[in-house]
Amino acid sequence: MGDLIMSEKNRTDGKEIEVSSLGKPFVKGSHVSFTFHRHHFSGVVEKQLRNSAILKFDQEFAKTTTAMDMKQLIVISYSKMQLLPAK
């Protein structure tokens, strides 16, 4: 497990990722909806990347084949996401 954490730091070289202007509204913890292979899902932003974000599927989608195949996390482009109202 320590190797995984170390390799993630090496990939980003300790620098903060510069998020594109399209991604500014999708901060960590934002609730979003998205489409993946013509199926609609919702989830929460776990981490922002430059042009996309890592999302965790909402509980209602956790048992879907897609969520299980992706181990509950998926990378989606900001242009494919929509913010959902806060619960």
C-alpha cells in the first residue's frame, strides 16, 4: 500500500494539479450527474484533475455492473458532468 501512495506522489511530483477553467465548479465533494456508455449515473467528486475528475458512484448505483467493474471510481471529463443541487 505504501508503494501506491509513493507512486502517486511521484506522478504529480508534489505539485498541485492545475484544474482547467471548465473544472472550477466541480470541487471535491460536489454532487454531480454524468453519462457513461449511454447510462445515467450520479456521484461525488473525489479528486480534481486537469480536464476531468475522479468520481465515486452514489450508493444507488454501487451495485450496477459498471460501478462494480470500475471498483466504484470512474474518471469523467468535466464537459460530461452536471452539478446537482446540494442535498
